[in-house]
Amino acid sequence: MFIKNSQQDIDFNVPDNLFNIGIKISGGADSALLCYILAKYKAEERPDINIHPMTAVNILKPYQLIFSKQIIKFCESEFDVKFSEHHTLDPAMEGPELAAAQQKLLDNLYSSKIIDCHALGITANPIEDETTACMFEDPNLRDTERDRTGTLNQTLFLHPNNLFKSFRPFANIDKKGIAELYEHFGLMDTLFPITKSCEGYTDSWDSPHCGKCWWCMERQWGFNRLI
């Protein structure tokens, strides 16, 4: 599947020897778009693959699982496909504890031979300039691994010990490029509104975007809207 994009074209193809694909779904706009593309790919080119959604829930963001389920339901309905079991772990605290829970979930699926590879909706950070200055005021809030380094691309990335294979088709595309893809597929008024990218604390799944956290500012910058 070849997808044109002004920042980087995407050649979305899974090797013929891989059949079980995990996909990390957080409920945000990036992973939702990747889920949509994967469902489209299954429906149109590889009906033999199995899609395994994975969600490790942050205990401070209880809406993640709710939004992830909405996204899965939308993609299944859109292409008349069925995903495999939604793999989750009990909610964990943010930071190192959540990162460990996410890795544990991934390791368990690989060691149990449930998945052969997995896809991530990692995107590139915006380039720092006057239009994005507010996002860079506190460098501790920015995930520096998303800075463009030229080392990440859309091909299968092999773990150094060959423990897993990951596919990162958006690694060199920022939020404006993601918004372009939403427009390309006609998803701005259907899929986008059922995603949530906010990292602000909330104890309610239906609370609005805070508009102040890094992820909200990036979403506003890329899409010119939060919902």
C-alpha cells in the first residue's frame, strides 16, 4: 500500500512471512490513524494477517482504554474486518512503571508467539521555531526520541538481539503531516473526534482536552483544532 504525503511517502507493506501484527493503541490521533491504515491494508491486500491491538493504560489517564476501544470499533466497521483480542494490562502509574508495563505486555506477546512484529504510531517532533516555541519551553516535557535524527524510518526495525521487529511508518512525519493523512483519507470528522491525545490529569474518561500539556499543544499546532 503506497500513501502519498508531502513530508514522506509511506510504503506500507508487511513481509509475506509475518502474519500476526501487534499495534500499540493509546487512544491518540497517531495510533488511531495507524490502526485505520492497518485495517485498510488487511481488507484490501492482506486478509491473512491478524491484528492484535495492545494498550497499556496509565492509571492517571483512565480514558485511554475507552478511546482505544472506540477506535478499534470504528476501524473494524469501516472495513468489515475483525481484530484479534485486545491485549491490555492492569493500569500502571506513569513514568518508569508505565514504561515497564508496556514493555512487559510486548515481551509477553512475543514470547508467547502471539505476534510476529508490531507497529507503532511514533511521529516526529515539530521543528523548533517561533510557531512551536511554547511547546519547547520545558524540555523535560518533550520526548526527545521523537526528534528527527535520520535513524528511524518506515521499514521494519530489528531489535539488536532480534527479540522483536517494529514498524514505524510515521517516524519522519510530524503532526501536520498526520493531519494531511487524516484529510487524505477523509477522517477529520469521523475518526479524529473519537481520539484523545491529552496528557493532563483527569479522573473522568469524558473530560475535555486540557489544551495546556505538550500533547494538546502539538495536536492544536498540527490540526488547528483539539476535537
